[in-house]
Amino acid sequence: MAAAHFALALPDDPELIGRLVTALATQGDPPIAVAPSGETVLAFESVTGEMMLRSRVVQALEVAAGPEWQTVVRPVG
């Protein structure tokens, strides 16, 4: 399976990004790679379907930023 990719813009908040990376790391396989792609843009990649990748990132955002995560994140591209 080809790797799925997408990116989100988040506030330049190291604590928030750290919580997000930790929440993603605690999820099962396949792992999701997180790479800065600009000052406040994170790119996510995993060998899984695009919808599954997005779902897992949203779950991690809920852990990292709380139920109002949509107020601090915006889609890119």
C-alpha cells in the first residue's frame, strides 16, 4: 500500500505539538510520521489509507488539544 499524506497548520506551540506527537506515538501500527513542513505546518504520513490516517490524526488532536481542537487547526492545501 502506498503511503497517505496530508498536512495541517497548527499554532507554533511546542507543548501542543509535543502532546500531539506523543498521542500519535501511543497509537497502533502502522506508525504515523510527523514532520515539520514550514514554521507551523505539520505533515503526516503513514502506510495506510488516507481516511484512516486522517482519523488517527484527529484522535491524537483530541488528546493533545482537547475537544475544541478544530479552533486551533486549519487544513493546508
